[in-house]
Amino acid sequence: MPVRCRDGHVFTTVWVPGISFKAIRLGPVRFQWCPVGEHRTFVTLVPWSRLRPEERWMAAHNHDSRMP
């Protein structure tokens, strides 16, 4: 699923509602590593349909780590 961090970076992550192995869940927001900006930050889900073409490319080419 694509997510956006507070700095606006877009990347994909595994997002299973109610379960989190590599992030701290805070309702619809998670605190986790952003591989684009190389920092820990809050991220939120972004539907693919709401991403601009360049953001879709960024999300498709930037993934967080699969599992800790």
C-alpha cells in the first residue's frame, strides 16, 4: 500500500489493519522508517487514485524493509 510521510515522501509498505510488526500504530497513522528520506516519521495511507503520476512512480520504486 502506498503511504506518505510527514515530509511528503511516498513509498510502499505492508499495511495490515490492526497488525503491525515494524511500526507503532496510532489509529490511522503509523510511526515508522521512511526509506526515501531515511528518517523515522508518521505515515498515513494514500489511495493509488489520489497519487499524481510521479508519486505513483516514487511509491512503486521505494519500499520499506519487508520485515525487521
